[in-house]
Amino acid sequence: MAKGFVKGVKSELKKVVWPTKEQLIKNTTMVIGLVIVFAVLILGFDMLLEYADTNIWEFIQNRIG
């Protein structure tokens, strides 16, 4: 059973089309760029929500008392 598995893995790996160095660099750069963009967007949204939360609680405290 193990022989068949290893043989199958080897045959499947021969079918893989590996990216060129240029494609790999381009795709890696794109992924890193998108991660940075989404991190900044999430940070901005988090800061906005934190600001709103703080102001809402201050407003409630001032109204009550």
C-alpha cells in the first residue's frame, strides 16, 4: 500500500507545472502587497470603531450623569 502511494505521489508531481522565477516573484509581491493593503484597511476600520465606541460611551455618561 505504501509503495502505491509513493508511486502515485511521484507521478502526480511530474504533472505539476511549476512557476518560473519571474512568475513566482510577481505573485509573491502581489500577495505581500495585498496583505499590507488589507492590514491597513482593517487597522483603519478598527481605529474608527474604537473612536466611535469611546465617543458613544462618553456621550452616554454625560447624559446620565
